[in-house]
Amino acid sequence: MTVLLVLAMFLVFIALDYALNRKRAPAVATAEARPARARPLTRYIEGFLAPDNLRYHPGHTWLARERKNLVRVGADEFAAVLAGPIAQLELPKPGHWIRQGQKAWAFTRDGERTEMVSPIEGEVLEVNHEVMNDPSLLRRDPYGAGWLMTVFVPDEESTARNLVPEGLVAGWLRDAVQRLYARQPQLAGAVAADGGRPADDVFAALPDTSWKELTREFFLT
């Protein structure tokens, strides 16, 4: 009788453990499907935030490796400042294949449309609907809430070769800022007077410049 009682209790424990694990399984799967966002490390170059734990594409996009073959993608602060107060953001749909260096998403401002190129090649897994509903997130938090999409990248090594080498990021961004400010020297003075941080909308200080042409120059489109 004692043996049967022990066996019965053992079977009850097995059943309870199975039931609890079944309840936990979906939560674990969800956590794996939505990896934690990388936390940027603070670094400023000519007043522009450029976290040093991210990789950058010459077209002013960034990516963060979240786990093997999965990256999070966005536009850097320089791009967000150049774009300014955009009215609409168009992102590719999940399942769409994007190619490195080719146009992948678009901004619309005052009826004009400009595009940016993808920093990586792969399949879009998820897009940020929050930034699509509120494009101002792109300017307020380009490396956090303003991220754009996650991408499955089957060949990380080959596409990484076309990113800005990590040791050259400071020089690359410094050159872009200097070329931008050369169009209107007063911009550089305003940045210095403001403690080194860029204005929310640089284009507003360039009345004789085409926004579309300006963004195409720096976004490489």
C-alpha cells in the first residue's frame, strides 16, 4: 500500500510539472521571438550621438546584432536631424527581402518624398508600428524607440564588409557633419552655442536648399 501511495504521489508531481511547463512555453517562445534591444553606449561626434556598440552604413543607417542572423535596423541621429519633422514613414512589410545599399524605406515631408538604403541584406521579420504611427520618435530617440525593423540576415560576414569600419566611424561622421555645415556656417556656430548638440531641424536653416536633393546626397540615394 505504501509503495502504491508513493507511486501515486510521484505521478501527481509529474502531471503538475507537465502542466506548469506547458503554461510557461509560450512565454519563452515569445521572449525568443522578441529579443531584448541592445543598449547604446554614449558617444558624441561633432555633437551627434553615435553609440559605439552599433555598426553604421555610409548611408547613415545603423544596425545592432541581437543574436546570430538577427539584427535591428534604424536611421542614425544625423539622418534624423537631416530629415527633420517628417509627416509619414513607409517601411517594407514583414517577409520582404531587402538588399544592402538599395532603397528600403521612405520619409515624406511637406509633400516631398526621400528614401534611405538598407545597411544589410536579408528578410524583414518585424517593423516598428509605433514609429510609423508617430514618426517624431525617429528624431527623439533614433537608437531606441525610433528603431525601424528587425531583419533575418543569412550571411552576416559578407554584408558586414560594406559597413563603415569601426575604427573609421568618427572620421566618417565628422566629415558628413562638416560637409553639411559648410552649406551654412551659421549652423556650426549655433551648435557650438547650444553646447554642441544639433538643432532638431537642420534643413530649416537652409532655405535655398532642396530637402530631397540634400537627403539624397547624404543618404546615398
